[in-house]
Amino acid sequence: MENKRVRVRFAPSPTGGLHMGGVRVALFNYLFAKKHGGDFILRIEDTDQTRFVAGAEEYIINSLKWCGIEPNEGVGFGDGPHAPYRQSERKEQGIYKKYADQLVASEHAYYAFDTSEELDEMRKRLEAAKVAAPQYNAVSRQNMRNSLTLSEDEVKRLLEAGTPYVIRLKVPRNEEIRFHDIIRGWVVVNSSQVDDKVLLKSDGMPTYHLAHIVDDVEMKISHAMRGEEWLPSAPAHILIYRYLGLEDQMPQLAHLPLILKPDGNGKLSKRDKSGLPMFPLNWSDPRDNTDYVGYKETGFFPEAFINMLVLLGWNPGDNKEIMSKDELIQLFSLERINKAGAKFDPEKTKWFNQQYLRKKTDEELADLFMPMLKEQGFEVKKDFAVKVCKLVKEKAHFVTEFWSLGSFLFITPETFDAGVLEKRLNPQTHGFIAELKNALNDVSNFNAIDTEAALKATCEKTGIATGQIMQLFRVALTGLAGGPSLFETMELIGKEETIKRLNFFLEKNKV
Ligand code: GLU
């Protein structure tokens, strides 16, 4: 077991868009596989036909591609030796049924013929008797219609008549079930807490419980890493492995902690209102007709997204925060995954993107920004775009903010910040701007250094301190109360535009 080749799987159900919690599960699996030179498999668990959502599978595949955490085997990534990788297709090949039959034959599973009305009645009966958690189990099954209570002849007759049935796991009444989880250590659960899980449904489809075990064994999975929500089902899974005689082929389990809401109160939901996306890519959910925005479309870099995500529940053992994918592969270990839930931090998430933005060269940023500029109707030369990026990137978290931060470079302002005008505009400062305009007009080499010198000289000449005038000058030139260096701004927009803007300002704001 210890020497088993590392083979891990991400096994989503195509029941909707893959939210960031799912991406994190995939990411941990990916990093672990890469670290150990193993395989990372994408298996689509589509046995619940009632919850199937069209487009979900494609969305999952595209999301993994965008994040750069690509499986090397499985649906959408090339078939490996264990194809097919969609459970519905595996069911067609009869892969699951034989395991269910084996469990029935060894009397660890049984047929249950109960209708949904009968199951409802059972639940009501148990509730009336104040049973804390009503379930189909070693006690309640005795009053139900199954192959443990009915005579052999009756069971045979029902089966032959084509009566719908499910196959249930026969969980013992009172037995200690013990298993090891890499993150949680030893877990002990009494079997009285475990219900007789359905293994095969009346439509012939296996449930998740049976199907994932069969597939994990057949696909030679070494470690099963999945969300904490599956921990309560794990004892039943242990019994299934045991009853199938497959305990020695069971993958090591690792249940990953939840991602919590920013205030730490409960699980992060796809409807979270913290202002950041919950999905990697835009997702239109056909079930609730809701459009969810993606990290990609918000302007996140995939490297920043996965760097933020990996630290939700894992750390490298020191305070290092910015790590490339290669570093993460080096540093990753299951032992450093926390048990406790990890709080999602929207501000920190943006900070990650900012760090990655700052690592990019102005040329790289320009390549990203130019198509956005084009959308706004401005086609500029690359070296101009490079200068714009250099100027506006300081405050930005995203390239998608560059336009709103830098549109004043392209559009001559027609309105001026009213607060600043009220505070700073008077005959003296109006006169100063006029003086300054003349001084700037005389600058022959219109660069940041020479325009700054012209401003200083005008201040000296008029006896007005720079501090008193800069904000009004900014408003005159850009319309805005804040922004990047004015001297760099002038160099970019050029002398003609600078003078034109100042003239317009002086004319429009006569005092
Ligand atoms: N299909 C399950 C899910 O959607 C997979 C759980 C597992 O990885 O075993 O979460």
C-alpha cells in the first residue's frame, strides 16, 4: 500500500458549475499528484440522472484548463488505461452491478422493495416514536419490505414480476467502525449511526457510494481526497470495502476542511455576497436562471487564483504567501492541511491578484490591456499602451481596472471635481493656472522633468506653494481629484492636449 503509485482523482458530479471549493479539491489533488510524479484523473460521477445539468461537464473541464491544473487522464483530457471515465458509461458496461450482486450473494446487501410512500410512512412512524435521526437501518428494516423480512419465494416472485427494487447495504446493528484519515487521524464511529445505504437504485444506476468505491479500486486510486461533507459517509464506505474483500486496495482517505464565509459563520455558498466571484469562470446556471461571474472575467490571473485558493486550508509551514505553481508542487504536503475550516478573505484575495499584477512587466500588462482599450474605441501603439500601464498600475488590483483608472488619458474631461473647485478655485488660483499654462507652452521638450521644472518656476514667480495648487491643477488637467503623477500624465497626453485642456478649464471656470 505504502509503495502504491500515486494516483488521485477529482470526481465531480456534473450537477452545476464548479465553484471555488471544488476547484480547491482539484488543486490539492493535482499538487499531490505532481509532487509524487503520479497521475491526476478526472472522473465524471453522473449517476444521479435527476441532477444532471447540461454544460456542467464542459464547464468543469474549461475551469481546470484555465486554472492550469489539468488532469493527465480522464474525461476531456485523453483516455488512459481505465476508460471510460464517465460513470454512466461505465454502468452501461455492467461494471457496478456485479459488485452489488456480490454483496447480495455474500449477504452483506439485500433487495428492498419499499415504495416511496412506505418509506415516508416509516419516517413518520420513527419521528412519532421520537427517534432522533430516523433512518433505514438494522432496527427499522425489520418492519420494511425487503429480502431480509420477506420469504425467499416472495422475493423471487417480486423480482420475476419486475417489481422495482433497490439494493441496500446491510449495516450491522452495533459494531465499531474505525478508519484512518490523513487529515483527521483515527475516526471511530458506531455502526448504529450508519444507515443501510442504497447501493444500486431502481433504475439500475449505482449510487455514489458504490460507484466511487468500484472505480477507485478499478482505477487503482491511491489517495481519495474530497470535501469534508463526505466524512459522515466514510464509515459505510469502509464496510463496503470490507465486505467486498477489497480493504487492501482501499485508497488512503483525506477529507478536506470546508471553506467558510468571510465572517467564519458557516460554509461559503455560491450566493455569497462578499463581492468576489464564487466560480472560476462565468457560469449561467440553468437551474435557477442565475448568472454567476467568474474570477477569469473579473480580471484575476489564474496563478493568483490558485495561490489564494491553496492557502485556504493549507500552508507551507512558514509565512510564505506568494508561490508559483512549481513551488507549490515542491512544498505541498497533505500533513500541512488543517482540520479546521478556512475563512475566505475577499480583500486578501484581491491582494493576491495585485501581487501577481506587480510581477508582470509593463509590456505584458500592455498586451492584456490593449484589447480592452480597443473595446473602448482606442487603438494605440504598443509603446504608448506600455506607458499607460506603467502610469496606472500602481493602485490597480486588476488589469480590468486600468480603463477606469486611466480613461482620463484618452478622454478630455468636460466636468471637474466639484469639491476641489469649491475649495481651491479663486481668482488667485485661476490666475495661477493661466500662468502655468503659458509656462508649459514654452517648454520645448515636453517631458515629465521639464514640465515639473515649469511648475516649480511658476510657483516661485507667483509666490504660491506647490501644495496649495497641485490638486486644482490635477482637476484642471484630468477632471479628477486623485490619480497618478501629473508630470507623467502630461508627457503622455502631450503638449497640445495639455494646453487645450487647460484653456478649456480656464474658460469653463471663470471666477
Ligand atoms: N461525486 C462526488 C462529489 O461530487 C465525489 C466525492 C469523492 O471525491 O469521493 O463531490
